[in-house]
Amino acid sequence: MAGADPSRTSSAGATPKPPRRQRAIASKTVAAVAIAALLIAFGVANDDRVAVDYLVVSRESPLILVIGVSALLGALAGALIARRRKR
């Protein structure tokens, strides 16, 4: 292959992601890290104990735990909704 262009990549290798997709993934990652940092700061600043009413009982829990569980359940619900929309 004397006439082959050395600057061209071979088609057998892995194809890189398009730049627009890489920017979208990077921006989502930055947004997720920023939200996580704000959530952690908010939770640490609110370390009081609060009464949480479950369906059957009421219990005192640290507010940081209530915030964390709520955020986790919200993220799970959002992921399930986003997954369902893709189908």
C-alpha cells in the first residue's frame, strides 16, 4: 500500500464519538456534579432532627438523611421516566 495516506485512520479501529455528543455528555456531567455539590452543602447546613410521618408511624430523623433519600428517589424516578421516553 504505497499510495495509502498515513494521516487517514483505518476503518478497523474504534470510531470516536461526534464532538456534539461529547459536549452533551460533558455538560450533563458538570451539571450532575454541581447539583450533587449543592445537595451536599444544603444537607450539611441542615443537620437538625425533624419528624417524618410515614404511613403508619412518625419518627425523628436527621434532615440530611431525609434530603438524601428524597434526592435519591427523585433521581430514580427521573431516570425511569427518561428511560421510558427513549423507547
